Amino acid sequence: MRRAAGLALYVALLAGIALVLLWYRGDFLPCRGERTSTLELEGTEVTLALRDASFTAAASDTVLWQSAKNIRVQDFLSFDIDRDGTAELVLLAWRRGNYGPSRPFWVARNDTGWSQHIFIYNWQDGAPVPQWMSSGLRPQVSRWAAQPDGQLYILTPQGEKTLWRWGQWGLVRTDL
Ligand SMILES: [Ca+2]
């Protein structure tokens, strides 16, 4: 009887460790989407692809850019979010720690939980260059979509429908 209880405890402990490892790797994040689209970039057709929580931009078979290994990409959009006439790349991504390596000086310690972020890049010489990186999103994004007028529609996990546009520096809510 005691041996059976000991074994059950051991199995539960192993399962617990496995769950923690999967969480640490981000396996429970909603990053299972898979899709591609194309973008015309200075006369070259670029393929944008999301797969295994990683984003890749490629021309023919040459990879131009790939998302960093330490982020998990949930989705991407390609549209003119700042209304300057050219499309930006917008990633919805998760990473551990709210701020990444360059945290503000008043934040003594980065947290280690997964947080959701919006990263906006503009294209320069065939590669996305960071334009704006949000800190951890509150509220989070359950679904999103680019609107024809350049606004960003965001559905929160709580079911709230919101609209955002690019302001002077960052996204500004417009539906309130
Ligand atoms: Ca633009």
C-alpha cells in the first residue's frame, strides 16, 4: 500500500516536471497557426510564412529574415498601419519577460512569465527593422485583423471588440 502511494507520488512529480518544462518552452501558448502570404517589395515577391510559432520572410528560396528564437509568433499582418503609403510587418508574439534585454532602468528585475506583445517593423533593404515594440499587452489579443482604413481590430479574450490606430508613438484606441 505504502509502495503504491510512493509510486503514485513519483509519477505525479515526473508529470509535474514535464508540465513545467512544456510551459517553459511555450508549448501551451496559442501559437499553432500556419499560413503564408506574399508581399511585393521593390519589385521582388517576398513570401511571408508562419509555421511552428516562427515567422519567416523569403524571396525565392532565400530566407531574408526570421523571427528570433526566443519569441513565439502567434500571428502576423502586413499592412500600412502608420498610413505612410508602405506596408509594415506586424507580429503578434510571446516572449518570456516583459521587456526583453533592454528593460527600463527603473525595472530592477525582468519577470519570467510569458507575455504577449505587438511588434511593428518597417522594411528596409529587404529586411524588417523594428519600428515599435510593445511591452506586455493588457488586455491581450485573442484575434486581430487589419481594417481597410489602416486601423487594427482587436478582439480580447474577454470578448471585447476594440479598434486601434497608429498615433505619434504607439497604438491608440479609437473606439471609445
Ligand atoms: Ca506604413
